[in-house]
Amino acid sequence: MAALRFYMKVDILSVGCGGTGGCLFARMMRFLYDYAETDMEITFRIMDGDHVELKNLARQPFSEEDLGKNKAVALAASAQEVFGIDVKAYPEYLTPDNMARYLSPNSYSSSSDIRIIIGAVDNHACRKLLHEYFLHPQYLHDTLFYIDSANEFSCGEIVIGKRTYRDIEAPDRVHYYPDIMQDNGKAAYEMSCEELNSSAPQHLATNGLAADLIFSYLSQLLMAGEQALHAPGGIIYFDALKLFSRFDVYEEARHGKIIS
């Protein structure tokens, strides 16, 4: 008798389509275009309220034809045109009012075995919303990975949180950097155009390395089949200009007990 093959559904939501999120999107579309595994159904969704500006063209995967367009909509259109891949785009910032609609397990597919939320944002207000959901994912019956990237000019960290409906197996960024919860800075949807334009850019290599590290984790996760359910969480430290990266798998003895 032939062994039963494991069929898995994976839902990926990437919040933020700028430097890191845009670079990651380009890598993921090429991966999915060449992906031939028939035992896994992957849905990919993206979300961003920003519009493409001239200054974005040097560091983000947009062209002059995209100027003035919403970033998520522009990327989804390019995926369909170039690769024939259907990507659901949400041209909005994540807010307390819409987070349940977009983060809900039923927001796109009826059920998933693995859900992945990628935070490629540059403000703690959005991270607080994602942290809140990570702690209390209503009606979660699958495995959830919350991957959050943050960086300065050349260095940064990627935190991979993991939970099931029963327990948190690896914490999110707030565990490592609790001061996030004390940051009362404005969310992107509350900022003026002048405030949004004043944010300091990262080095192009920094965004590229952050995207590559997330992509490396994601691609291994997607190719692991049923074993993906057992993938570890933790924190990746990196410095693009020092050619450095290190993944510290979460261990309670070294990183502290998870407090939810």
C-alpha cells in the first residue's frame, strides 16, 4: 500500500512593501514561479498604505510607471504580469480597526496548516498591533510564524516568533526588546507626508540582506513539507557591511522564559 502524502496549506501575509518587504517580494515571486510541489497550497498576500515616490526607485523594486500607485497594488500587478502569480493586495496601513479583518485566519482561505505573518515595517505602532495578535490570535487552529525585521543603516535583527493554538513556542520581538511597548511614536497612517519622508533610509545592502535572510528561512520552511511544523523560532542578528549574520534558536535557558 502506498503511503499517504501529506497535503499542507500555507497562508503568507507580508505587511510592508518598502525596502525590505519589496526586496523579499521579488525573491518570493521567483521562488513561487519555479515551485513545483503539488502537496502544498500557498497563498501570498501583501499590505501597505504607501504610494510609490521618485525617491523609492533607487532602493525598491518599482519603476517610473509605478509612480503614484499604491505599493502593494503595484507589486501585485507586476507578479501577475511577469509570473502569472495571483497575489492579493491590501492598499492600507494596518490599524486597530482593520487588523482583525486582515489577520484573521478566515481573511483569505478557510483554513491553513501554517500561517506566516511578515512584519517589514519601520514603526513600533504597527509592531504593537502584530504583537497583540501574536499573543491572542483568535480562533487560531494552525501553526503561526510571525517574522519581524528591523534594521538601522547597516545592522539589524529578524525575530521569528512561533505559536500554536496551545502555546507560544518562540517569542516575538517584544520579548527581546520590551521597550517597544513604551514607544508612543505615531503609526504610519497617523503621519503627515513630511513626517513619512523624513525617515532615515537604510543602506541598500542592509535591506537586501534582511530580505535574503527572511527568504532563506521561508524557502526552507516551504520545502520542508510536514517537517515545517517543527521549524524553530529565534532571532537573527546581521550586519550587512560587516558580512555578518547569526541565527540564535530560541532557548528558555539562554533567552528567558516567555511571558504572555
